[in-house]
Amino acid sequence: MFSNSIRRSVLRATRTTGVRAFSSGGGGGGGGAAMPLALVAAAGAGYVYYDAQESTKALESKIDDLQVQLSGKTNSAFVFIKPHACKGKPGAVEAVLEDKFMETGIRVTGKGEMTAEQIDKNMYIDNHYGAIASKAVKLKPSELNVPDKGKAGFEKMFGESWDSAIAAGKVYNAKDAAEKLGLDAAGINDKWSKLSRGKDLIKFGGGFYCGKVGDIYVMNGFYMSMRAAYCNPGEKIQWYTVSWPSDSLSWEDFRGKVLGATDPSAAPKGSVRRTILDTYSQLGLKTKPNTGDNGVHASASPFEALAERANWLGADIESDAYGKGLLAAGVSKETIEKWAGDSQVTVEGETEAGKTMSVFDTLEDLDADSILEKVAKISK
């Protein structure tokens, strides 16, 4: 708009002052090339405008760089106490979690409670476990993108290849497996909870599991009862938003040492999940924690944390501190929203030609600054 205004001024000035000239010689009457004064003014204004544009671009680039640096200095997670662990003595499990946060320098920036009715009405758990749910009820096993490493692990564990098991019709999603075995959600979950990682249960990726139940293989068999656990009347979660300096505690240690392994019996002593397991009776919990009911959930990466804040709390990407960092790093809002659904992407230096991988998997356990560096290598 500004350049169009200059252009109109030049045309008017040229028409009315065309007889006046500027000369490179003294007194305006020498033999130098004449130039309308208005044109000189316009040229000067244009230069100033161009220079201002370049300065603005440089300033915006500097601001983006500073925003990326700022966002990379803090790891921020979304954590919640699962429904089964909200049924103990009032405040008991909360104390275990909050004491561990304080001990490890993790700051609680927000907390609250969410009822089953809210979770059900707003489909929070379905959105939260979108990829898990799709593998459990929406997709057939033949449609799943199992990584080569996962296929190799499957064959080593079970003595037959993934492709041959698929061809033989021995692999089922959780919904179809329950129907085949004549079980309800609780029944298939009971079978699943008895499986052990490394023995008859293998992890292909984040939220991507296959277990052997009898003579068949079941994908994400835990999901069928998961939704009911969150949405049945009387259930609830206690949620937290937390943050800490990324150079004081890595995301990997936050998950592995502060919270503990998904299987609480394999978690280190003193971690949140191991403490809940070891003291569940004193905490007033009626059932012993296991891989599914392990006390707490936490984001697998700073990016997942952003996606979870947007889902559960309605956080705005453009206002969120980490969202600002991703935008400044050149990731559009549309791409962030697409990635939040755990879309398949290609990653420079990681995926082979023609292959894709889960965006959650490629960012899992990375710190905030590492993700902001890596996003440039991920397909948009």
C-alpha cells in the first residue's frame, strides 16, 4: 500500500513539475543529465522504503532466532494422574507426584481436575490416544506401518515373520480379537495385562504394541477397556502442567528416572511409578499397578506436550510458549496441527526412500531445543 502511494505521488508530481530539472552541474543549467525533482524524491523514498523493508526482515529474523532460543531453554510437559490412581486416599498419590516434582526441580505451572463427563463429551481421551485407538479399533493389522526393526524383533521373539503371520490371518486389532475370543473389554484387558515385554509383548513404536494371546497376535489390546476407565461415571483425572530448564534435566531422564518405566516393576526405585507400585496399599489403591494402570501419564516429548495441552486444555498454538518456538522455527500452524495427530512423515537422515515414520516417534524423548533444531529435517 505504501509503495502504491509513492507511485501515485510520483505520477502527479511528474505531471506538474516536469519543466523543473535537477542537474549534476552547478546552478541547474549545466550539461548534466536532467532529472525531475519529483523523481529524485521518489527514488529517495523508494530507497528508504526498500531499506526499511530489509531492516524489518532482518529484525523479524532476529526475533525468530531469539524466540527459538528462548523456547528451547524450557522443557514443558503435560502430566495426569490416571483414573485408577485417583481412587486412593484423598491427596495421597498427588503428594507422591508433587513431592517428586519438588525434589527434581520441576515447577508446577497449572493443575486441575477433569471428570468422566467432561472427558466423554469432549472426546479428550479419544483424541489423546488417537493413534493408539486407530491401531486398536480402526485399522486392520495389514494396514499398519510396522518398522523394519519392529518386524525383526517380532520374528526373533515369536519365531515367525510379521508378514507370514499377517498372511496366515493370525494378527487382529483389539476389537476383532475380543470378538474372536468371545471376550468383552475387561476380558481382553485381563489377558493383555498378563503379557510381559520381551517375552510375549513387543513394542513397535510409541503407543504401538503387539502381544500374543493364545494362538493369535493382538494389536494394542489394552485400549478396549481404556476408554471405559476414563469415561465411566465417577471417573476422573488430576492434571498438571509442569516445566523445568532443559539443561538441568533431560526429557529422557524425566520419563525414565523421575516418572519411571511404563512397566512400574521395571522402574527405578524412588521414581513416581515405582513408588506408587511399592506403596499402593498405603496410598489406598485397591489394585496393584501394572503396565496399563501405572499411576500417571506424561508427554513423550515437548511436542507431544504441546499437542496434549491443545487437546485437554484448549491451549492456543500461537499463544503457547513452545508453540511460538515452533512457529519461529518455520513450522506453520497447519503443520503443527497435522503433526499433533501423529502423522506419518519423512525425516532427513532417518527414513529410507519411500518410507515414513510417526512424527511422535522421531521426536520422542528429545529436549525442547533438540526438537526445534530437528524440525527442519522433517517433511512438512
